[in-house]
Amino acid sequence: MKQQKLENSVANINPSPHITHKRWHGLAQSIEQEHDFQDLRIEGNLPKEINGTFYQNGPGLFEREDDRYSHAFDCDGLMRAIKIQDGCAKGAAKIIESAGLLAERQAGKTLMSGIETTCYGLKPSFNRIKAFATGKVDTKNNANTSMMVWQDRLLALYEASPITELNPQTLESMGETTLGGVIKSAFTAHPHWVSERKTAFGFGVDLEGLKTVLNIYELPSSGPCKVLTQVPLKWRPVGYVHDFIATPNYLVFFIPPLHLPTSKLYKVVKGDGNFTHIEWRESLGSEVIIIPIDNPENVTRFKCEPFIGIHFANAYEENGKIITDFTYGPDTVLYDSVGPTPTLPTQRAIKNRYLKRKADSSVMKRATIDLQSSSIEFSTLWNSFCEFPKINPGLQGSDYQFMYLVQQSKNCAQTTPYFSDIVKLNTKTGDAVTLELGSELYPGEPLFIRKQDASQEDEGYLLCMVYDGNINKNHIAVIDAQDIQSGPIAKIHFDQAMPFGFHCFWHPAK
């Protein structure tokens, strides 16, 4: 495939006041055209040592008929995949056709309420009552948040629902799976791999009678999925856990003080959105739960100041303590700032809905957990509004140096809810290099791919889906992780705009 010369991107440590971020609304528009794998245009020099498939999941349809979804988690999922081989690339994009989506298409109306979506009527209310009785929450499984490849099976994830399986060759939806009858109901959008055990760990927050529980699962590289243990949560009566982290010996959970008042249950049963009535109650505090993998019944748990752990970069063990790095929120910044689906790129809309956050919302923090004293201490690694931290995946569960994340530059914080920069953070020194891609360019989660025969931790490439508001199209930016300030060395172009995505996954070619 012929490769075009790459135009230079803008790389700044100090953002230029002339760079603009106002044409972001294409990120919150439904995809125009689904397609099977087809050749993608390459600009620049795509390294031939990058061989595998890049997956990204996120919202794909932002409305049903003329009804606009008011929250991104209610949107129907869109799986994007780019197969890269020997300097060439093919891409596909398919809406995840859940049973709920197909039923609503046939009925021509909304059949189930969601995060903010309402659905009133006798049958929906009866289904809600039945859901509370059985512990299976009655929401449409949008499968729109994340994904993983486990034993060559492509699994689309949505934390409030069961796993959805897709055909990895065509991205066609294959329906929900319990992985052999093991997954009881919900399954996290954030499973974590532990290299030393050759196992991924995940969880589900489930209702069992009057109890809210964490069901913990292990997914080994070979062999069946298993239940590791079950941990009851405090009755609130609905518990919420977005992410967690794993070390070679422990699983770490931070339980935020989200509370659904009993007095509001009838409104949820009636058909209101699930999260519409959930409150942030500081008096509850947050709870730290530590589960030893080899002795899962010996759980350590204790209360601390109220906060929410949004997304984890890594965790490791050091001198009898657990070190965890994650994006920290003093409130529901994840739900308020990342989730809603704007339509008009107006400054008033941004200020009213997205920027009413505390100064330390979604900053990168380090928590040091002392198991002997059951205590936790926090320090700040990066003090800008940031998200989607990633590291060299070969160092998951180990001490490490470099983290990659996206942030909002100060000159765009008043005009867009999305991110503008890619940051490489040295966690040992606090030094950072910031790449601001340029006017109207919006990066998603950066994914690190190790170079062949690499001898240094940061010797690899970053792959990042970027929306270009100048031309209303997307591309994958390929960046040398040791030289991010020089910008992309290659771009893999789509011929249309892609809605914003949440999480990515790299599946190397065998």
C-alpha cells in the first residue's frame, strides 16, 4: 500500500494560545456508515514490526429515532478494529446489535430505561420489580465501554450487564455469554491481567436478595473461567465500582460513597434512569477492600475519606505495602464530565454541564496502602484534568517508570469536554512531556505497544485514535513513545468520523 508523506503535528510543553478546540461535536454524532474490514489509507511510515489488531469500543448510536440519549452509557455500542500487518492496515466498524437494540428497532420505541433514559409503562415497571427480585438489573446491554480478547474470543464489556461476544473476524454480534455458566450477571468493563499468573481478573456488582455483592472471577490464559470469591458490600442499597487493580498477590477495590436512597426506589421501579437518583453521600466515606488472591477469604477492608477511583494505571507491592496509581475524583466527575452526550459546541453548554467540577477532579494520584495498619495515604502525580492512563503492559503488577495519558490543555478547558493532549509522565521524577496534537485534534486512550527486542521500558509505540474536527474524520496516530514531542510518525486514516471511544485493546498477531 502506498504511504503518503506525513504532515507535522504540533508538539508543545506550553500550549499555544493559537490552538483551538471548538469543533468537537463530531465526537458525539452517530456513525454514518458501518463497514467490514477494508483497506485504510496510511500517511507516513508505519513500522512493519507492528502486527496485530487494535480494538476500540464506545458509543455508536446517540439516538433512537428522534430521541437523543442524554448519557453516553445509554448509547448503543460501536466496535472499531484495525488489523495492522507488515506496514498495511485494514479497518472495520460495526454497531453491536444487542437483543435490546433489535427489540427496540422492531417495536419502534424505547423498551427499557437506562442510566438516564426513562421508560414508563406497566410492562417496564413489572420488569423492574422482577429485576430487583431476581438480582438481574433490567437495562439494555449496550456493550459500549470496553473489550478484551480472551482465549481468542472477542468480548465486548458494559459494567452493568453480562458479557457480549463478537466474531473477531467480522465484528458481528453473537449474543451474551456467561463463559460456561460462570458469570452470574454483570461483568466489569475493566478486567486486569496479571502476567505472573497468566490470568486476567474481573468482577461483577450484583444484587442477591437484599445484598449487594462483588463476585470476583479469574480468567486464565488456558482453561475455564472460575469464580474466585464473593465479597458483600455495605447496603446502600446499590453499590458501584467502576474499576479496580491487581498485583501478583492482591486485588484492590475502592468503593465510593454512592447511595440510592430507599425513598427513591419507587421512582427507579416506575421507569426513571438508574443513576438519576443516586447521590454522593460523603458521610458514608469510601471503603478500601484488599483481597489476597491465594487466600481470598482473608479480606482486609477499612474506611477512609470519600473519593472515587476512576481508572487505574497500575499497582505493585513494595516493602509490605501496595502502591496504586489511578485517576482520582472527589465526586462523580466520571459520570458528570465523561458520560453525557452534547450536541451543540457552545461555551454556555460546556460551562453548565461539564466544567462544574472541583479543582482536583480526575487528577492522577498515587495511593500507598499499608496492610498492617489498614491505612491509606495519597500523593499527586499529575495535577491536570486527565484520564485513560496506560503503561507498558509487560510491567503490569510491577514497579515501573512511565505512564501515558490524555489531558485537557488549559486553553481548551472552557470550550470542550474532551481531551487535547497526550502526556508521557515519569512517575519517578515527576517530569513530563506533553504533545498537543494541534487545532481541533482530540485524542482517545493511548495504547502502548512494545518494540521487538526492546531493552528499555519506554521503547515502543503509542497507538491512539484521534478525531480531526477540521475535516470531520478520524485516524490512528502512531507515535514513538521515546520521542512523543515529535508527534505521529504515521497516521492510519478512516474516511469518516468515529464517535468518541472509551477503551482500547491490542491483540498481537500470532
